[in-house]
Amino acid sequence: MSRLYLVIVIVLWSGFSNSQTELKKYLDYAKEKYKQGDYVHALSYYEQAMKIDSSAIHTLWDYAEALRAYKDYRKAEYYYGQIFQREGAELFPNSLLYLGLMQKHNGKYDAAIETFKKAKKVYRNDKRGYQYLKSRREFESCLWAKSNLRDTSDLIFEHLPELVNTKDAEFGHRLSNGELVYSSLRADSVGGKEEVYAADYKTRLFTSKLEDSAFQIGERIEELFWEKYSVGNGSFSLDGKRFYFSLCEDESFNYRCKIMVAQLEDGKFVDIDSLGPIINEPSANTTMPFIGELDGEEVLFYASNKDGGKGGMDIWYSFIVNGNQYKNPQNVKKINTLDNELSPYWDGSEKVLYFSSSWHNGFGGYDVFSSAFKDNAFQDPVNLGIPINSPANDLYYFESNTRDSSFFSSNRLGTNFSKNPTCCSDIFLLRKPIDPPPPTITETLEDLNKRLPVTLYFHNDIPNPRSWDSVTNVNYISSYDEYTRMLTQYKKEYSKGLSGSKSKDAEDDIEDFFVQYVDQGVKDLFLFRDLLLEELTKGRRIQMTVKGFASPLAKTDYNVNLTKRRIWSLKNYLMEYDHGVFRPFFENNAESGGQLMIVEVPFGEYIANQITSDNPNDVQNSVYSRAAAIERKIEIQSVDVIKDTDSLSSFVTVSPTVQVAGEVMEGTLITKTFMVKNTGEIPLELSGIEIPCECNTAVSNKSSIAPDESLEVVMTFDTNAYSGHTVKSVTLVFSNNLKARLVITAEIKK
């Protein structure tokens, strides 16, 4: 062996050995900083390590975990995705769950839905385990979020000034006697110019005076300062003589806290002591106190992971006797979950508990919820919606004493930051506008349409199976209830003949369909219904377009009547809802002058997936498959507010709406005649005919129609080069922007 060869080998080995030594050094430093909660430096060391070796999956995992802890949701999503692609949740089972959570944090609800559906399959062998339960919960939560992406308030949204909010993290607690009490997570030596986290970062309590409607620079509460401990939260007793707060020591990258109380004398906090073991159980993390009044008694709400809870941090409450004794704490079971419930705020005058949770339906991370206290019991949580909640973490909601403004803390996009735009929370303010202008008709129309489409699903040939009627007395919700009770049958039928994972996949796919489409459709309907009723009560005259669809199991002419019955079942539901509250609007005799008209578009099977089975003997695929089930639906697709003009109105009706040609040979020229009647009270001009396909023509015998008169339209459809279930249409455009659609359906044979 030559000397030159030996030299080269030694040099290469030396270089490799040095790089491995450097790699180990960076990884050891990174892990140590991560354990300390110093994510900024941990990430820096991981990035140095990845420059040496970016292929080691364990390093990628540790890096992704540090990114998640640092709340860098965008980068964390990318790396969890890379990890799952490589190891399929076998080495790191949480990679798929965390990928979905990061997608949700980033507002990517469609992607998160698909991820959580996949996660449920990965974790389904342990359906009682946290991973499966959390994936299922988040799947439903993302569906909810998609349906509620609208700002439901008219409040003015403000970011508190940099005199309060720094590039570190701030959390608001109370507004008392013109002073904002808040905590800030910052290093004492940097003056708020750098960004969390570092080893010397601690949470401190501050106050900011509110002078001339402006917050002044925050000042630290010196009496509540401990160099080696973090201090946060803060709530005054009902008489203002005691102040409750949290004293915390670092435990890995979390806190272990206990609730303290200080006496207030001459504006100073004195005689500081911890609450007894009935509140501060020795092995528990107990924090976030809030003092309020419930049924004439002083009560302490707080968060703790003490024994006897649902899981994680729960909300508890204890009645206070003589200012220093505490009754046996009670768990607010109605709101607590497997995840954390935090930052309680009690509105004693309204008897409403506000809190944050990462489990209930929300937009991402922690959302703020309310739970009313009625009949001596807490009620189901209600999400406060946008803009209070966001895809980020939203906590520490509270209101001012005058109830004209509220505060909360959030790490959403738009906070102050140095490196990571979602690293750190700031305090935000919501206040009522002075004499807000009433919404315009256009704005209310936009609000309604933001809820659309609302899609409702049906079992095969429902309602009124084997009927040629075009109307029904079935209420849609009754149909829905019967449909959902068939879930077990659907799972059994669709998985028939399959085994192992394929059988379980089929069952999961059907179950996901019912949750994602059937159940969600009804939830969307309820939200839309309430908005619709609100606008009708204001006197709005609304035209609602509803389209019908069907699977291809039956012939087109039968399906046209079937979809008409399905649309009619929706009308029945609205007519019967809340003792007939919608009935006057349908019958045009409402006191408000509001009116509701449904425009039926029963298109039959024209939109059905052509690969969906139409074999009546193959019920597994033609009835019980996801592909068939997703075709059997109606959609509320649009609403139009019809403006009043000197009490006149303008409407048109088409008879028939759909012309069924039945079976024809390819190349046949189909000709059908439609009658279009002016059912309004003003003359209408036909301004044009929209013909999207060269295969169609349409000719009208008139260019205008007076009230109660009709015009005739002859429509043709050239079937050359078409086959199978086919639908073609043209649209008549009248004055006042009224439109009428004419439809021909046919089953074209070669």
C-alpha cells in the first residue's frame, strides 16, 4: 500500500471523525437547551448539527419538536411532514398527529382534515388511547372551523401599544382601578429587546396605568418579585384587600406553580403566603386564580392537574369563607377534557365562565369559550368565535368592570416578534364602537352566502321510496335521524367481503363520510337557519336556490321527482321549526314584511360520478358505498335579497324546470319547449340568453313579459358525441338581474 494512499485515508478519516465529534457536541448542546426551555439556542444548535448531517431522522424529530415548542408552526409543519413520509409514524407515532396540529395552527383546515383522517387509521388499534381520541376530536374540530370562518362581531379590535407589548410574551389578567395587571415573560437584562426563550427568562407581574384612554409604560410589581421564580396571573378579592397570584418554578420546559395570596395595605402587597393544601395539593400544578361571586358567596376559580380531574389541566372552583378558608374544590366537569382547560374568568353578574381549551371545537391551539351557569349547573361550552379566536393560541380572556371592552392574549400573526412571528403572545383589546352604522342589505346578503353551500344528504330513494310524487310530508331532520342510525349497517355492507386492514379502512371511510358530510351538513344548516331567520325578521325578502342531486341507481326522470321530494323535505323542516316560525315568511304574511321563496333546481343524476355503480343488484357499491352516498344530496347554493321598489316585486317561474328526454340514440336532436311566467308585479325585459355549449340553441317568442303573462322558449340539444347520463342547460337573464335556468336531461345510447 502506497504512502500517499495511507495519507489520504488518514486525512479523510480525521475529517469524518472531527465532523462526528462536532455533530455530537451540537446535538448534546441542543438537547440540554431544549430541556431548559431555551428553544432559541436549542434550534440554533440543531441547525448547526443539520449542516453536518441533515439525514438523521432522530435529529429531524428533535428539531421539529423544538420548533413546535417555540411555536414556529410553519417550519414545524414542514419537518413533521418530512418525518412522517420517511417513517410512517412507526419510529415516532406522534409525527402524524403533530403534523395535523401544525396544519391546523397554520389555518390549513382541508389538509388537516385529511391528515387527521389518516391519523385515526394509524391509531385505531387503541381507540381508547389519547392519540386516536385526539385525532378524532381534531378531525371534527377542523370541520367546525371551516364552517365558522367569519367575524361574528362588530367590535373594534386593537393591539395594545409597545409600552405594554414587547417582542417577548405578555399575558393580560385584570383591569382594576384604571390599571392593567399583566405578566411578561422576559429576561431582566434585555429590557424587552430580544425574544423568548433563554435560561434567564422569567415571568414577572407588571401594571400599566390607563390615562386619557392610553396605556402607559409597564412597571414591575417589586413586592411580588423573586429572582429564581416566575410570577404570573393576578386577581383581587371582592373587597379589594387580597391579591391572588401564581408563583412558579421551572420544571423542564414547563412550570410547577402554586397559588399565593398577598394582603394589600397602602397600595403595597404585604403578608404574602401560599394557600393551603386543599387548593395547592403538593404533587399538583395549581395556577391561574380568579376571584368572583357565585350565588352570594366569594368563589375562587383556578386551573390544576390535581387528582380527580378529566386530564391535563382542569378548571376547579372553591368557595371562600371569611377570606381565608376554602371549601372542598369542585371540578367543572361539563367543560373539562383530556386536554388542558386554562385561564378561567368568571362574570358573576351574567353567571358565565370564560376559559381557554385545546380540545373543544376551535380554530387552532387554545380557543376562548364560555359556559353559562343555569339551574345550578354549567352548560355546554360555546366558542367565542372570530376575532377573539384564531388558528394560534388565544387565552386569558377577561372584561373591564364597565363591560364595554374585553381583553385577551394571543400569539397570532401580527404580534410583536424578533425572529418567529408566532413565538410570543401579546395583549389585545376589543371594544364596542360608538354608534355603529347598521349593516346594509348587501352586507347581510354576503353574510348569508358565506355560510353556503349547505349540503344535506339522504339514504337511497329517501324520502318516500318507490314513489313518483314530487312532494313529501317528510321533515328533513327526521330523514337525517333515520339515516345516521344506519351507520352500523353501512359499515357492515360496505366492508362485506373484505378482511384485515381493508375491511377496517372501508368502515373508517364510511364513518368519516357520516361525520364529515352528513353530520356536518346538519350543523351547517342550523347555523344558516339562524342567520336566515334573523334577516327575514328584519323584513328582508329572500330567494333561496336549492339544487338536488341523486346517485345513478334509478333513471333520470324518476330521480328528478326524487330530488324534488328531497328539496321539499327541507322546506318541511323550515315550516315546522320552532312551532312554525318560518311559516309566515313562506306564506308572505309576516308582520315584518319578510318573505322567503325557494327556487327548486331538481337536476336529478346529471352530476353523478359516472363510475358510481348503477347496478341494483350491487347494493354494496350502488347504495352503501361512499361514492354512491356522496351523490344523494341537496344543496342550498345561493340566496338573493329581493329589494322592494314601491311595494312591487319581480319573480319568474319555469314550467317545467327540467325536461326529461329519456333514452335516445347518439346524434338525436332533442327539442323541448319551456314556459316562463312573470309571477311578479312589474314587467320584465329579457336581456339575454346564456348558452354555455355549442350543442344547445334557445329561441324565445317574446322579449318582454307583463305580470301574469308567459313567454315560450324552445331549446334544442344536439347529442352528437355524447353518451350516458347527460344534462345541458341555458340561462335566461331578465331585468332586475333575475335569472331562470332551463334544463334538458337524457340518457344517450351509442
